[in-house]
Amino acid sequence: MLTNIITVVGLATLLWALVHTTRNVVRNRKARHFDASAYGLVPREQLDSRRSGPPGEEPALRLAVEAALNGAWEPAAGLLADTAERQDWAERWRLVEVFADLAVEDERWLRIWRAKRPQDADAVVVHAHALLLRAWAARGEKYIKQTSDEQVALFGELLPTSMYAAQEAARLAPGDPSPWITMVAAARGLGVPHDEFRRLWSEVTNRAPQHYDAHWQALQYWCEKWHGSHQLMFKFAKQAAAAAPAGSLISGIYLHAVYEAALQDGDAAYRTWATKPMLARIQADLAQADPADRRLPAIRHLYAAVLVKTGRYAEALAQFRLIGGWCGAAPWTDNQDAAAAFHHARGLAALHSGRP
């Protein structure tokens, strides 16, 4: 009798699994080929995986980059000096990243700038971050067990130089958080202890408590693959959101934490960490955010993906409509075909949300 009951239960479980698997296969097939325009979405053939959102009109930056490529440093110096004068630390950091990345490819203009003005803090800030980018490029993006001994050795040689240069920049510009953000990023690679990292982090927040990119760098330190754990990472993300005013995009840092956990644990991380209170807070902040904020599209992409993974399809569909046809952002770019991954996710959102 007991054997018969076990057999029946086993067959029922097997049947349920078969039906469930078949249903998912059918839904995924439909999602990959759904009619996007019927749901108010950009058609599949018009998706753009080059960017996370529409490009802004930035003639001054474009001219500064072109000038630098031709050896002229003055336009870049002018833009950076303006951000320091206005204490627009978010914009300043964006320019530091742009010009540091440019210097990694061609540093002639930066060498001339530093020779002409050796005590110019702006030049030292860019130089420090360019050294950091070179160090990370030498190491590569793979996990340490997948990184060669030669890469690790070169990384270890280059990383301290960026820390020293950032310290010099901080001395020349004591109110600027930018060199401290470079130090926070370098500290991750150097493996500084938690207490020392917290000290560095306090230097950033004393100068720019709501700096989004700085929070992203700090989150990387606290994640499990570096020097923290899921618990420490999510504690940091929650505290950052709690300290931020309503409408701040800092709450979006929590989405990056969910994304990091999912990279480690798979889809189970969404069910574990994407809590209703945090998603509600993020939704409220996105609704109040400046539509022109350059960070908004990337956060929307992560938010839409989390909503799909947690079965909140109608809310996800609303975010996909706001995103439009841009799909050059995480998590879609983790796939070989970012546009296909993006289209599939919004297909799930659309088909599960009901009729067009």
C-alpha cells in the first residue's frame, strides 16, 4: 500500500514537473517572438545595444576629447576646473573617468599638461585614475583563479602607484572627493582591511555623501567576490538608501547588490534579496528622479530585470516602456546578444501582463 502511494506521488510530481517545464518552454518561445509594438514597445529590429539610454548633447566634451587626441590639454583642463569651481562632484567624476580612459589610450596630452602645470590638481586627479585603469586592465576582469601569475604580478606593481598619485591629488585639492574615490577603488585591489577601508570611505562621504559612483565602487569592495559577503554588501546598500533623501538614485545601489548576488548564486538571489520594501523605495525614487540624469537608464535596466525575475510583470512592462529601445546595459550585456536578452525579458513582462 505504501509503495503504491509513493509511486502515485512520484508520478504526480513527475507530471507536474513535465507540465511546468513544457509551459516555460512555450512561454519563453513566445516571449522571444512577441510583437513588441502591440504593447507600446520599440520593435525588435530598432533596438540599440550600444548605449543604455539616449546620448546627450555634449559639444564641449566632444571638442575637449578631440583636442586631447591632438595633443591639446587646455579644453579638458577648462572643463575640469569648471566642475571644481561649481563643486559638481558627480559631473567632475564623470569627466575624470572620460579623460583617464583617454589617457590610457594616449597620454601625450596629459604628459604635456603635467609638465606645464606640475601642481595642477586636476591633472594629477586624471593621472591617478588613469594609473588605476591601467592596473585593472593588466589584471583583467576574470576571477583571480582564472588570472595568470604574470597578470597578478603586474597588477600588484601598478596598483600602489595609483594610490600614491591619488594621495598627492588629495593633498593638492583637499575638498575634492574624486581622488578619494580612486583610492577606494584601489583599496579593493590592494585588499586593505575593513577598518582601513571604512576610513577611506568616510573621507569620500565627508565631501560628497550622495555620490552615486563612489557608492558603486564601495559596493564592489563589500561584495563576496572581493572582501565582504552578501550580508555586508546588502547592509551597505540598505544603509546607503536609508541615508539618502527621497528621490535620490542612491537607492539604486541596492539593485547592483542584487545583481552581484545573482552573478554568484543565480536566480535564487532575486527571491532572497529583492525585498518588497526596497523595490518600493526604488520605484518611488525613480519616479521622482530627474529624467535627464545620466545614471537613470542603467538603473532602470537593472530594476526592470529584477521585476521580471520576481514576477512583477506589469511593473516591469512600465519600466521597459520608459527605457525605450536602448539595451546596452547590465544585465543584458552579460549575454552574447544583448538585444535578444533584452527583448526576451520584455516579452515575458508583456505576455504575463495580459492583453496589449
